[in-house]
Amino acid sequence: MIALKIILSIIIYLFNAVIAMMLGNLAIQRYRATGSKERALYFFGTIKSVHYIYYVISMVAIIMLLTSLLPKTKLNYVLITTLPFAYLMLSTILSQAMYHRVSRIVRDVGTSMREEVAVAVKSSMLLYLPALVVLPLRFNWITIELSNLWSCLFILIGIAVYNLAHPYLLRFTLSAKPLKDEGKKKSIEGFLNKHDMKRVQVFEWPTTDSKVANALVCGLIHKRVFVASYLLENLSEDEVNAILAHEIGHIVRLHLWIKALLFVAAIPLFLGMTSLMDRAEASGFHIPIPIGVIFILALMLGYLWFIGSHISRRLERDADEYALRMGVPANVLISALTKLAELNHSVLSIHRWLEKLQTHPSFEHRIQWIQRAAQHRFGTEERSISK
């Protein structure tokens, strides 16, 4: 019976590879039929929702099978609590390995499967680390029973530490280094200094082979801007400055603090639901540890996915507005966004329900809003960028 459960768990897990391979083949077929990388990748991103659903179903099944084999000891409670994260990380890594064929054929990337898997490992660790630290607190693998007040304090400290460490963790994840090109470095630092961003550090992360064009900012105290090498190679100086102005908008408008507060706002939700689970247990209704962990994990991810994504899209629009107020011409900002879409093989327009699940508005909506904002709020689409 034990051997059967283990074999069944392995089969359920490996079916992830089968689904990933099938979805990848569908995306490649769409690319060969249409000849459009953008449409094929958009189709691929849409049908991957099938895989996400299987993630949830198979995770519950495997955890229930494995935990039924373990005696109820303190050490096994630790294992049970971490199983969902181990499953998600391993599934993400396996899927990335299977999806490499899509990247190679459709996007014509120069990265190897090993390199893409290494990035998936680092990204997964960065994504699931906060929950992995916080969740076990509520499932008694520590010997002290904490009150809700102390639990809240513990979570706040964990969030603070994570946010302070995030710039360093992100640099490790992206394998980012200080800018090498002296000309670009001088131009970017000059632009930042001009706008009182002298203490902001700029790093370049290597994406020429992976063909990723992006930029991002992080750090509550020590601000860091990360710019992809593929972006720097393909955008003009004005377009790079337009992207930097957008990132400066995130800093000046305190968007990084707003996102940090999203985590803090989740504490009452987290403690409230776990308190209800405790009461249910006290009244005689037994909730298996894996079910409790999965439920709380799903609740937190759902909160960050839907509410966090909604707020994030509003912050992106606010950062675009700030870039216009800085003096970035609307046509330059639009040109930069259009190039980002082209370089990343992204479609400009996406289905509105799919857009609601993204942290950024579609390129089409961003461009339309920038055009309207430049005309109605600033009176013109042509403004000279401040270098």
C-alpha cells in the first residue's frame, strides 16, 4: 500500500511534464500555422491556465497521499508544511525545462535549458520564501504557542526583513552587475542625478541571450534600478530615459511602500482565517494539516494575485503619468513601450479578463491612456525630455 501511494504520487507529479509538453507543442503548431511569434506566445500564455489548474489538483492529491504515510511528529509537521512549496518549486522547474523548446523555436532564444532552469530555481525561491517563513508559525512546528499579537509581530518583522533584503536577493536572482558600458553608465547616471536620484544604484542584468527587455526598481531604503541588457541594446538614449523616468515615478510616488503595505494588509486576513480554523479544530472539526496549509496558501496567493494585480496596474499608470510630468514626450514613451512589446514578442491588445490577472495593463491600454493624458492634462503630446 505504501509503495502504491508513492508510485501514484510520482505518476501524478510527472504528468506535469506531459501537460507542459502538450501545451508547448500546441504553441509551436500555432506559430508554424500563423508565422506570428506574438500570437503564438499569447495563445501559449492563455492555454497555460490549464496547467495552473492541474497544479492545484495534483498538489492536493500528492500531499494527501504522502502525509498519510507520515507519523504525526513535530519533525513531520515541518515537512508537511513545506511540501506545498517544494511541490510548486519542483513543478515550476520541471515546466520551465519542458517549455524551453517553445522559447527556442518560437522566440529563438540563445539560452540553454540548464540556464533557464537555473533562473526558474532562483525565481521560485525568491517568490515562495516569505510564505515559507510565515506559514509554519500557525502549524505548531515551533515549541512555543504564540498569541495573535506575537504572531502579528513575527509576520511584520519577517516582512520588514524580506523587503530590506529584497534588493540583494533580486540582484542574486537576476545575476545583475553594475553597468559596464561607460557611455550608457554616464548617460543613465546623469539622467538620475538631474532628477535628484543620486543615491539610486543602477544594475544591468544579462538578457541578450534570453531576449528579455525590461526594467524594474526595488528597495524601500536603498533604491536599485535593474535594466535588462537586451533593452539597453535596442532602445535609443531618449527611450531608455523614458523607461527610467517611469521607474523614478515608482520611487517618488512611494509605490514600493504601497506594495509592501499590501503584505501588511494581508496580516488580518491571514490571522483571521487561521483563527477560524483553530476554532473549528477546538469544536471537534478536524482539519488535516496539508489541507490547512494549501487553503491558507491559496488564500494568500489569491489575495496578492487579484487585489495586488489590480493595485499594481493602477501604480503602473501613475508611473507613466509621472514620466510625462518629468518632461518625457508622449511619443517617446509610446515608442519605448512599443519597442518593449516588439522585443518581448508581446501582443499590444489582450482579452480584458486576462488583463485583470496581470500586474501591468496591456500595451494598447497604456498607449491609449498616455495619448489622452498628454493631450488633456498637459495640452500637447510633444514635450522635450530633460536629460
